[in-house]
Amino acid sequence: MTAQIPGCVGAADRRQSGFTLIEIVLVVVVIGLLVGGVLKGQQLIRGARVHNLMANESGYRSAIHSFTDRFETYPGDYQGASVHIGCSPVCLNGNGNKRVERNATPVAGSEVHEELLVWSHLAGAGFISGQFSPDAGGTIPTLDNSPVNRSQRYWHFIFDALFGGPAGTTPRHNLKTGNQIPVDYLQEVDLKIDDGMPNTGIFRFSPYAPGDVAPSAGGVAAPNCTSGTAATAVWNATNGTANCGGASLF
């Protein structure tokens, strides 16, 4: 039997209590790197989505201008589309009054909802990719007749006054982004391509009611997406509202 000297502890009995300062520093550094990486990743994702929105807006805008230059009318309104454009399976006609309208007066069997013809006219004329086939007598946007944004909401090109500005705003042709877009994304797009204000300039706010597939006069407005209808109103980019839309004026 081996005697143990009082006051001495064997190696097997030693116990480590707590972390050393170096270990604590290393843990803090690792956590900081992880948090920084997550935040950076979120910024990259956000930046990519804003860039995608801007690229689509620019591409569709350019296609509409090119179509108008060639055919001297807007896509969707073209009365000779069935004869002069190779849509698949067939092109439907607008009434040729130089306005893409939601309630167009029919002429020689033209469609009432000309905004649903825009994308088939553009694709048939070779200005955008994809295949869009609106049905005769159609009344709402669908995946068959319209492109969508990242939230699966529909882009619109139309002549109306459903965009930011005071009451009585004069109707204009405008390209709508579709809804379900975070308000801070729209503010960033506006800052990059226009004046950063939702009711002035070329890029503005466009109202949508929750769940709607088309813009509406009773749609989401202040205080959810903007601070009001005045020219001095701002995007409410700090409240996290996700159901907003924008409109690019022509």
C-alpha cells in the first residue's frame, strides 16, 4: 500500500476548472466570424434580388421601346398582331388606339384586356424570350400569359394612373413590377435608377391589395409602403413591409 503525502495531489486527480482566456477569445472570434458571414450572405442575397429586379425592369422596358419603334404602337395594342407577328399558337389583336387598356373598346374582334396580350406580342416579335399564350376573352394574368417576379406575382404593362402621386394623377403607360416585393428593395431600385421618392420621377410606388394578382386602386399604400401621396412622401423602408409594388413610367 502506497502512502500519500498530505497536501499533494496525483496527476490522475487533477481537474481543469473553466476556460482559459485564450480559449474564450478564440470562441468569441469564431462566433463573430459566423455572425459576420451570415450577415454578409444576407446582404449578397438581397443585392442579387435587387439586381434581378432592376435587370428585368430594364430588359422589359427596352423590349417595349424596341417594339414601339418597329410597329409604331405598343405591344398589346397592336391591331395587326395576328397578321404581322408570329405568336404561338396565334396572336390576338388590340384595338390600335395607342393605349394598352384593361377595358379597351373592341374593334373587329380585338381583346378587351389588352394588358394580357403584351407579352405574347413581345415574344412573338422576338424582343423577349419565353412563350406566352393568352386566351381570347381572358380577364386575369396567369402563368400562360404573363411573366412573374421572384414572388410569383405578375408584371404588367398598361395605361392607367395606378402609381404614386397625388389624387388626379394623369394616366400614363407604365411597367409594374408585381407585388409581394419588400419595400426596402423598391427603395434601393428607386435610388439606383431614379430620385429615390415613391411619388415622383420615373420609378414610383404602385398599389396592390393583399393577395391580388393585378394592381388596384384600393391597394396597399401608406403607411405600409409609403408615408403618403404627397411629392415629399418617402418609402417606408424600415418597417419591413413585404407586399409592395413599383411602377416604371413611360
